[in-house]
Amino acid sequence: MCGVFGVFSTSPVEAADLTYLGLYALQHRGQESAGMVVSDGKTMRIHKGMGLVSQVFDDDALKALPGRISVGHVRYSTTGAAHVANAQPLMCLSRHGQVALAHNGNLTNTNLLRRELLDAGLVFQTTTDSELILHLLAVQADVSFEEAARRAAENLVGSYAVCAMTNQCLIGIRDPLGIRPLAIGRSQEAWFLASESCAFDTVGATLVRDVAPGEMVVIDEQGLRSVRFAQKSREAMCVFEYIYFARADSVIDGRTVHEVRKEIGRRLAQKIRIKADVVIAAPDSASSAALGFAETSGIPFDVGLAKNRYVGRTFIQPTPAMRRMGVHIKLNPIVETLRGKKVILVDDSIVRGTTSKRMIQLLKEAGAKEVHMVVASPPFLHPCLYGIDVPNSDELIAAGRTIDEVCRLIGADSLTYLDFESLYEAIGISGERLCSACFGAPYPTPVEDELPVTADFLEEEGFS
């Protein structure tokens, strides 16, 4: 759930300014740290730090990053602690010259690769799986940078959308299953790479296409060219991108996320018949689904929870205590909408249940007569190995419990989840082309290594 952004221009542009705007548009994908590397064709310069894009960069920082090639990153940590050492992009000096890299995703063969590289005498400065990709690139010293990137990608298992650069080119790589998104944009001045197309709108570029699963795109003075590093087998795009991660105005696989979510809401309304007075959304990620539900059910849509716009997503706060505090300051009920009403509350998902329980409590304290929870996804049952920070099933409220038990725990009067068939039909993609492992479908990659960079592994290897 990180965001990556890249710029390559053959004409003079301020790549740092464009990257700042692109990262700002991708801020919802990671709020822990931000950074960018910019090249003027001869020298790379880096600036990164903990916090939001607006906190890490100011005018002086951007002016100190001249150049027309760049990669940027906003981080939400899964593998590797929340520490400035793990902030991205990562940069090194290698036989290919200066190299910088930004990565979204999670590798599932991290421990194996790390042990092989340690045994070969390599030194690690971080605990992120992203540094493995940088090392795999650097050790391919007898070939071109393009070939080194291709060979490195062939050794990776799991999810990865990578933006890498030298002083001469920008490269984008997407894993063979296409689990994590990566798109190509263009303006008159430049080529762009981004996790989501909404970032292109911010910099005045247009969406060209998605990077295909198993594809590497190379952008240099000659333009853009495509290199296949993996044979096409199956696709497994993360279904949670459509449900929660992506911004509503982004386009994925030719469909606007907002329209997909509205269709999910319509199918939820067809599935259930609840007599209610008002439909409200858990702001903001469920707003589109709630609109679709209201349109189809005929129940009026209204705003029942006001959101503090200066508070980030509670789901990606790092501790349960902070998540609870986040809900307190993030949402406030609108009493006139709720008092004496039977309310349908639409949310995109229930992961740990902390936020759902508090929202329902807030609604009832504000006078709601009944609160019926409607969820725009199936029950979240399994930990994700590909980029969601849910390390074990013990934290998942639906794991090992019936729907009725979950309903009682969160305090709802009823609880309805979306079924798999309706979800796939709403997205317009068959289940075979999506990764739904978090909802109980099979993992699309080998999982022997399961949780990358485990505490036991780090202890064995001498990391404190």
C-alpha cells in the first residue's frame, strides 16, 4: 500500500515539483514517510523523511533537487520498521552508476533472497524487502542496467511495482501477476509512471495505459519501449485496490474506481431488503458504494458522519490504541440526520473491527434507532502477504467467527457482507484474474516464506 511515482523528460522540466504533486495525489497510499530522488543527467540528489509529503518537502528542499528525471515514494510499512532508514526511494552507487529505486508491494521470498545475499557478503542498511531489489540490480555488473533490472525481476516472488532510475533512464517493473498497480502517463514534456492514474491528472498528464503484468518499461531519450521478463500465465490484481486502496477518481484496467464501487453498492441493495430511513457512508472510501446502494434501494442518501479532513486513514495507523484515538478525532455524527432513524451504514470492509464498533457506537449515541451494517466486500479472513499490514489472523475480527458473532461484537442490528460472485461481477473481472486471498481465496504465489523478514529471522542473522 505504498505509492510510487516517476518522471522522465527530454526537455527541461522541474521533475521535483512534478513529483511533489504526484506524491501529494498518492498520499492516501502511505502516510508514514515520503521521499524523492532527482537527476539532472549527471548527479542524483535525494531528500526524504518521516511524515506527510507536505511535511517532508518545502520550497528550499524542492529547489535543492534540480533535474528532469525522478522517482518518488510515499510509504506505508509492511516489511521493515517505521524508521527513516527504511524511507524510500533507496539509492546506491554501483557498476551501473548511481541507481535509485522506489517499490510498492511485498516480496514473499524475502528471507531466502536475504540469506543468499548475506552469504555472498553483501551488506544491508535497512530491513525492507525493497533493498533486496536494489542489491539484485547492483550485483548484475557485467550487463546493461536494463538487462540487470530484467534479471533482478526474474528472481522476485510476490507483489512489486517498481520505479527505478539511473542518470540516463527511468524503468517501471510490474510483477508477473499484476498484484500491485502501475500506470504510464504522458504530457507534451514528459513520461510518467505512477501507482494510480489520479497522479497524472495532478501534473497535467494523461493516462496512456497500465504497465502489463510481467512487463518492464524503459524510458530514455529514445522514448518508451517494452520488455517482457515473465511469460504471461494468470493475473491476480489485488481486489482490495478496487474496494479500498485506490482513489475513487483513478482508472484501473479501463474502469473508474468510483463506478466500480457504485456498482458494488447496487448489488448490495439487490441482495438485501432492509426497511430503513437513511443510507450513510463510512467516509470517504465507502461513499461511492453507499450512493449506489441508495440509488437502487430507493432509500435516501445523506451525510451521517462528518469527517475531519486533517486526519489520515485510521486503518493505516500503526497501533490499536492510535486507531481508537483516530476514530474519536476523525468522525463526528450529524445528529439531525440520525435521531430516531433506522440507519444503513455502508463501509468498504471490516478488518479488525475497531473502527466499525466505534462508528456504530457514535451513531447510536447520536440517537440512531437502529444501525444496519452493510459491507462492500466479503469477510476479511486471512492475512495479506502482498502489502496490507495484517500479520496474523488473530487481528481479523471475521476469522473463526460467524457473521452473527461479528455483528454482536461491533454492536450492529444486522450485518451483511458482499458475496464473491457479486464482487467480481461489479468489477467486471473474473475471480481467476484477481487476488482475493484476504477473503479466503487461494494465495496466488507460493507462501512457504509467508511473512517476510520475521523477527526470528532477524534475530538469527544478528539484527537487533
